[in-house]
Amino acid sequence: MILILMFVFWCVCNARGFEKETYNIGGIFSDETQKLAFQIATYRANNKYPLSEFKLVPITFQISPFDTLQMYKVTCDLLQMGIVGLFGPSSTYSSPYIQSVCDAKEIPHIEMHVDFHIKRNDTLVNIHPHPQVLSRLYKDLIRTYDWKRAIVLYEDEDSLMSVGPLLEYHNQIGRKIILKQLETTDTGNYRSLLTEVKSLGETNFVLACSIDSLEDILKQLQQIGMMTETYSYIITNLDTQTVDLTPFQYAGTNITAIRMLNPELTEVMEIADNLQRLRKETSSNVPILLQAWRTKLETALIFDAVELFYDTLYNLTVGKKKVIAAVPVECAGDSTWNEGYSIINLMKSKIVDGLSGNVQFDVEGLRTNFMVDILELSLGGLMKIGEWNSTMRSFKFQRPQKPQKIKEHNVFNTTFTVLISINPPYQMLTETTAQLVGNDRYEGFGIDVIQELSKLLGFNYTFVEQEDGSYGVLNKTTGIWDGMMGEIIAGRADLAITDLTITSERESAVDFSEPFMNLGISILYRKPEPVPPSLFMFVSPFSFTVWLLLGVSYLIVSIAIFIMGRLSPSEWQNPYPCVEEPQYLINQFSFRNSFWFILGALMQQGSELAPISISTRTVSGFWWFFVLTMVSSYTANLAAFLTVTTLVTPFNDIDELAEQKEIKFGAKNKGATANYFRDSNLTKYKKIWSYMVHNPDLMLDDNEAGVKKVETENYAFLMESTTIEYVTERHCALAQVGGLLDDKGYGIAMKKFSPYRNEISTAILQLQEKGVLTERKIKWWKEKRGGGKCSAKKENSEATALDLQNVGGVFLVLFVGSILGVLGSLAEFSCYIYRRSKKEKISFKEEFQKEMRFIINFKQNVKEVNTLPNESSSDKNLLDVTKYNY
């Protein structure tokens, strides 16, 4: 009876499914576990909405993660089956190649594995959180635990990329991060490295390794005595809960782990029960699946990915709102699937509550706004102690915490001490004959920014001048800042505004607002000098290729005229017009005359020769048109070369400046520009820094000294682009050379964890959106204090030689005309022979051969007149043949 009911139920389900629209979805996985999870997830999604008008049909393949070629072939086979989405492969090696195929064919591509090289792609959705987002969690944990020093143990390149942002802490005061790679001396043996690490005396560690290696590493740490209550570990793998940590839970070691999948959730447990009931009806691998998907994140993400994809199709097709037609697509063809972008765009805008929590994407298509559980090893195993929100970057701990007193701060009606430094045009002393006191003593761009912020936020301020003008340098030995940075850290000033560049080193000591000005490093040098005119400037209007083709064209057309003149009967003329029936005819287009005729036209001087036949006149007309165009182009471009002054610069960018030896260069001593080259990892910038270090006399105390040195010596000054723009508006002999070497900004500095940071940053953004900052920049750069002295117009100082792409069409017209002329001569010649052969009743072939033998005898330029057989030889006018041989 039970079997009958099951059969009826199966028939009803299949009958209902037959009525539904079916959509094929492809799945490429590297193990049987993921393959079965994909099939079960599809079955679960198909039964989510009873009134749904479609169902998904999974087509799965299991392929080695390193077999990229086989994955490509399988992908093409799936596209030919008309799939509407491709899931997988779970391989960092093959996934980029499969993604390129999906992008080209506009097929939605859904990934579930961690991808350290993921970028924003048109048709890609990755359900796994981006490693860069997770790296913020590790940073927040270190800051929350207040680790001053830590060692990061990473396994491979991918692990290093996941914890790379932790190095930003290395430059902060009192924090030190050390990297060590987990290299084995033999299979699975890390003891040599771990013993070396133990000798360093550090107690805080971050473990970044695969789940397969984690248990071995923890055991070997225990064996060398590093699993005691003295040591603390943060494990970055999201599947740490799958590892048996029982041997370590009684040692008192502080082990912190993270996870996104909670196996204790009701929904997770219900699906586990369903898998148990289906075990006898499926493969023997289901028990493996049950153990794996319960705990491993990537397997659970398959369920979330399928559910998200199904919900997307359901929203598109419900109520026939959109009809989606799946069509086969060929990998080798040009066809694409028109519905792909509609599906992928809707997927990125949807929010689904999945097994791994909230599934949502940001504007870049990366997963956002998800929660991560913070776990801690206790006597009872891993215990959840808190949560971390990826968007807010905040912790919510569930264990007792030390009470933190939160003080409410309000920027309104607060009086700030604002630190400034006299540096035009940011802060300057007001030019007036009256005696001023207080804030009225100062003016400039930075002064106006503070005034506008004060109007928006309602705070008061008092300007205090930094006497030594130093922005601040960190003493590596004592860890103490001097200058403006030191004043902010010590609390003697609330804000600091000038051309203070936001750098990672400064950011580690103080907080910065949003940049109120964006800029980059460039080169200040004298304006380029005019180049003396060349003796052979008359050849400059045309490139070498055009001159070469012009000569070739002259030769070809001259030879063509010579040949057509011999072929064309009309060109054989009576040398004595008074003789009505001459015995011989002559041709004006001899070899020398042909070259002279073409040369005369090219020089626009003409000659005494005049073409008579249609073919020679056709070629002549095309040649004259060609000459007209070329001469006009040459004349116009020559005028530009003769009237426009060409300017030259000794160097065009930083690379050329570094390579040459004549021009010296430097930057502001202890400034952000010099520090940029000091901290750069690029070889060419290291070379520049080495040059500066070995030439300290080229490092100047301020920008004004650098400007004077550029004007008076053969010297280039590296400085920030906004300052260069200010200087070139007032020093007309100077100019910026090359583009920007980097991209950075000026910000308002304030004490670390300042409660006013967000309000000030928001106000700066408002000023930018309203155009207030742009208006103030124009005021202080181009209008006040000598601004606008130098013309801002930039004229094109160099004429460009005409290349083949400029006059190529003229050559084409000439060659086509020449070919038409030759064909016309052949046609005219053939018609002439044909008429003679008919009239004189002789063989066309023999007459043709006879005429051709005469024509190819290029030395003969006198042609005998052919007469009819009944004509008397006494009536012929004999001419001396040799007399007309030219």
C-alpha cells in the first residue's frame, strides 16, 4: 500500500512538472559532495513556490580542478544545451577562463568559492565574501584585543593576500606585524619553522592556512610547547569548526575562530534530517555529504546560490511579467543570450536569507552586509561569543564585557583650536595696512574651508600658527611625532589644516577627514624652449613613407603612360600632317617623354606633350587629380611647419628625468613627496630616492626655495600638482612636466578616534557637491595674489607630419585610375586589331602577335602604315625609319 501511494505521489509530481517550463542549469564541481549538494539544492528550490510556472533541471559534471581544458569543453557543451545559468567550477585555476566564456556569451555565472583575484565582472556573482572584506574582520579583532605585536603565519600566496592588509598596522605606533610563511621541510612537518618562531618570544599569532593543514599545524604547535595559556591565536579559516579541537580545549590557549554557517539553526537541522531520509534512495556518498555540508561553508553556499538564482527567475517570470526563452549558444560563434544581463542584474539587487545568513551585494557586485560569528575555544568546545557586521565593522559580544563609558559629543557650539602653517595659498597673512588680531590675521584657501565648515556645523574656532612650519616627522627610535602631528597627538590642538597629505603613516597616528582636495606628485621645471628650424624642413610635411610612395607612384605612372602610349592606336600619329597617306607613324610617348610628361604635371608646369587616346587621357586626369591633392596638402602642412614654433623638453616624465645626468632634481626635505619615494617598492622610485639621499643639498626646506632653484639653475623640483598649478600661474617661465605619479588628497587632521570626524567629513562632501571648494580654489589660484598673470591657454606647439592614413585615399584613386587606363588601352588595342583583321581578312591572332612584337620593341618609335594588298608600292611615301628612332 505504501509503495502504491509513493508511486501515485511520484506520478502526480511528474505530471505537474510536465506542465511547467523547464530551464537547464549547469554545474561544474570538483568532488561528489558538491555535485550532490547542487542536485538536492535544485530539488529544494523547485518546491519553494507551489504556483511557480517553471522548474530548474540540473546538469552536473565532476572534473578535476586543474583540468582547465576539460572544463572549457564541458562549458561549451552546456551552452549548446541552452542553460540559463552556470554554477562553479570551484577552482581558482579554471574559474577565470570559464568566466571569460560566460562574459562573452552573456550567461549568468555563479561562484561559491573564495576568490582572491575576483574583480567586478559583467555576468559573475560570487556568493562567497570577498577576502578583502574578511581582512577587515582580522584587523578589527587585533584592534579589539589590543595586540601590540603579532606574528602572521601564512601557508601560500592566497593566504598571504587574505592577511596582507594587516601590514597596515605595522606602521602604527606601538604595533608590529611580522610575516612568516609555513614552509615544510618534509611532508606535513612545520616544526622547524615553528621552533624558530617560538624563539622570537611573541605570544600573539594569526593563522592563515587551509583547513586540510590546520589540524596538523595546531598539533605541532602543541608538541613544541606553544599551546598554553600564554599564547593567543586568531584562525582566519571560516571552516575551523570542522576541525577536531578537543586536544586543545583543556590547555587554556586563547583560540579565536570565525564562521558564517551555524549548524544549530533550525533550517539547517531540518535539511539534515531530509538528507538522512533520502540516503537509501541516493548514492552511498550521501553520508559524506551530510558531514561536509553541515560544516563547510562552500557546500552550504551552493544552496544559497541556487535559491538566489531561482528567486530571481521567479520574480522575472511570475505572472508572465517576462518571458525567458533559453536558446543554445555556440562557443565558437558570435551569438549571445539576450536574457543574461537581466537575470544577473536582478540577482545583484536581491536580498535572500540563506543558510550562510543575509545574501546581499554592493554596487560592485560583491557580497556585503553579512554577519560573521566570533568563536572562542572553551572547555565545552567552540563557543559563540559575538558577531561582526561587515557593513558597520562593529562587534556585538554576548559575553560580559568591561563597561565602556560613551560620551556624547556634539560639534555644535564647540570651540576648536585649529593649527595652521603659513604656506600660500592655503594660509597666508592678510595684506592690509591696518593692525589685525585673532583670526582676521590670516587668509587663504584653508582659512576659507574652516569658515565654510563653521557655517555648516555651527562650531567656533581659533587659529594657532605652527611656528616651525613642520608638518611632523615620526622618530623611528622613540616613536614620537614632532611638528603639527605631535601637537594633534598631544591634544594641544583639535584640528590641523594645510597642504597636509593623507598617508598611511600619518593615518596610524591621527584621524583625517575626507579629502578636501585631490592631487598627485608631478615635476616642476622650466617651460620648453623653441627648436631652431632645420635646413631640410621642407621635407617635414610628409612622412618618409609618403615620400617613398610618391616616388614609386611617379615611376609606375610614367611606365604606365609609356606602355599605354604604345598600345593605343590613337597615339600613333602622322609626323607630316600634309601627307595624307604616310608610310610610317610616330608615337610622342617615348620612354623619356613619358617621364618628362608625368614630371611636368607633378611640378604643375606642364609640357608640350598632350595625350590623345582616351586611356592616356584617363590616366593623365587621375594623375593630375592626385598631384592637385598632394600639392595642396604639402603646401598647407608646410605653412604650418614654417609658422609654428616647435618646442622641446629635455625630459617628458619621471623615468627620463631619472635616467639623464645633466638636470639635477630633488623634493622638499622630510615632506610627503620625499616619503613617497622612500617607501615605494618600485625599482625606479628606489633609484630616485637613492639619488636624493646621496645629494642632500638638493633636498630643500620649503617649496618656495624649490621654485627659486628651478628658475635660476638647471634643476627640477618634485612637488604636489596643486602647488605646481599655483606656482605656474605666477611664474610664467615654469611649467608642469609629465603626469601625476600617484593619487592622494589633503585632509583635516584630528586626534585619533575623534568624535567629530564623521560630521566634519560629511560637511566637506556637502561643500564639494555644492561647488564651494571649486569656487574657493579658483579664487586663490587664479585671482588673488597675482593669479592669472600667466596665460592658461595651451596651444599645440608642434605640427604633425602627414602620414599614409592622411593621404592614402589619393594613392588609391591614382592606382585605380592607372589600372583603368591600362585596361582601356588593351581594349582599344584589341578593337583596332579586330577591325583590321576583318577589313583585310587576315588572322586576328597573327595580326595581334605582329603588333605586339612591334610594341615590345621599345627602341622603335616609328611605325609603318599598313596598306591594303592592292595598293601600289609606288604610291607610298618612303621615310627613313632610322630618322625617327628616338
